[in-house]
Amino acid sequence: MGRIFETRKHTMFARWNRMAKQFARIGKDITIAVKAGGPDPATNPALRRVIQNGRSINMPKDKIEAAIRRASGKEATNYDEVLYEGYAPHGVAVLVECATDNPTRTVASVRNIFSKHGGNLGTSNSVSFMFKRMGVFRLNPEGIDQDDLELYLIDHGLEEMGESTGEKGEPQLVVRCAFADFGQVQKALEDRGITPISAEHEYICSAPTELPEEQATEVLELIDKLEQDDDVQKVYHTLA
């Protein structure tokens, strides 16, 4: 019985940690969006997008509003958005997206994680050519005529659209466009009255790396450690 309790406690703690990290990431995104375009979601599309992403992970409304207020204040932290590139074990390419108030601290921490887990931090453009930066919108397919929406979005920059499954097993429609067309597609969806579950940019790898399970586990350990770092927003990789 004690072992079962410990397992449940560990699972709950891991889930809480993950949620706290997600909320912190959204909080930084809110700060960056507010500083760039102001605190009013009605006139700031980037902030609208981040608020929706916060809702998609069940971030409480009061936490979102508090983050907007903090970002609007004189004492708000200034974050630099930095992209680090490197290799995990077995030649897997990795991009590490950070938002930091101290790039010197962040690069040291990222480099240390790479070296401790059999990888190495690379130079700018050492692996980014293996990825394509895209706008990615995840939609609830309920009530959507997919063929009609696809034809409509093609005129606004749609590159690909397909079905996927969310973290909880729910069906989703995934809409992808070139990052340069992100704003166009966001507006096109808003004009149709469609509110995405989430809307973000992602780095999509062009040639995934297949590895046996043991080697893939080594890569995933490095990725997990990077994702736990406070300054890291997202990690992208070529592991299949």
C-alpha cells in the first residue's frame, strides 16, 4: 500500500511540476507580447494568441490577468528570446528556445546540460537548417467542414492541414503555415469565428532520426533536462 501511495505522490508531483512550468512559460510569453504590443488583447493579436494558449492548458483567468498587469508595470522583467542549437547523443539535432533576463547564465546552464548528457552545444546555424519554422494552429474539429476550411485557408497561407490527437486523446485539426503567414492565418480563423485550442510557432524537422529504444531513451533524458530549465521555453529535436 505504501509503495502505491508513493507512486501516486510522485505522479502528482510530476504533473504539478509540469503544470507550473507551463504556466511560467505562458507568463513569459505574456510579458513579451505586452511589451511588444500593449496590454489590450483587442488590439494585440500576439497577446490574444498567448491568452488562448494559456486557456488551453487550464491556466486560471486570474493568473493570466495578473501576468498582464505585471507585464504592464515599470518593474516588468525584460526577456531576451534566444535560440540555442546543439546535438544530443547519437547525432540527434536539438533546438532550445529560451526567454531569459540573463543570457550568460542561460547559455552556461544549457551547455552544462548538453555536456552532462552526452551531447554538445553547437554554433548558430549548426542544426537550424534541419528545421522549418512554421505557424501551427490546433483546432477543435467539431462543427467544422474540413474541406471548406481548407479551401478558405489556402488563400491565406495554409501549407498543410490534417487530423491529430491531443494530449488527452481528443481529436484535433492541425493547421500549418509558413511562419511569415502566421498573422494572416490567425486573422482568417478569427474572421470565421474559429478560436484555436492553441496557436504557436514550431520548428518542424525535415528528416527525423530513427533510433533503437535504448539510444532514444538517452536522447529523451537530455531533452527532459533541458525542458526543466527555468529559462527554456521549448525544445525541438529530430528524434522520430
